[in-house]
Amino acid sequence: MPDYAIHNGSWDDLAIDAKKVRTVVFIQEQNIAENDEWDAEDEKCLHFVMYDKNQAISTARLLENNSIGRVAVLKNYRGQGIGQQLMQHIIAVAVTEQRDFLKLSAQVYAIGFYENLGFKLRGDPYLDCGIPHVDMYMNI
């Protein structure tokens, strides 16, 4: 797999590129309403954007409450380990920051992906923006 660059930073630093990926994946592909996608949490999160040369190809955010969210990979890059590489980077950052755990709200189809990273299911499925999700946790 090529060595992609991952940048961590504030919303001010990474908003332009994170918005590009999230707009394509969540708003265009998954038909999530724009007012559901953009929230006040973006200003407070640590953001991650993965690049192939200068093109943003994947993104995620880590909230102050240890929640990982808005994990997205552009369609042309899926199935190549991009999401796994990004998540492993986020987990490593969380370890460095001495966080005790991580949590996320996984789309049900992605449960296996997160289980392979060490996350465990907690609770029952629920709808978020009309898409089935389930909470998952990892102690670190």
C-alpha cells in the first residue's frame, strides 16, 4: 500500500479538506442532510485528514469526550486499507494523549471493520439520520 500522509489539526487547519471528503461521502452518497452533517463539535475536535499526494481521501474527528466520528473514505480508495490506517493513527494519538477509552457510533454495515480494530459492541442498534448505527467502545 502506498504511504499516505495523515495530518492532525484543528477545524481551522483542516476544514477545507475534511469538508470535501465528508460532503462526497455523507451528503452526496448517503443523502445525509447538510444541517445534520455540520455541527458545533467540529470547532472543538481534533481532525484527521489522509492525503494521496495533495488530494484529501479520508477524514475523521476525535471529540473531547473520546468519541471518534465522521469517519469517511472516498469511494475510489475503499477496500485498500485506508480506513484501517486512519483509525490506527487515531488510536495511536489517543494513546499518546493518555485517553482511557474510545467510543464511536458505527454504521451497522461497518461493525466488522471496527471489531477488527478492537472495538466491542455495546447496546442495541438505533437510527441516526435514517441509517442503522450501533455504539462501540475500546479500552486503551
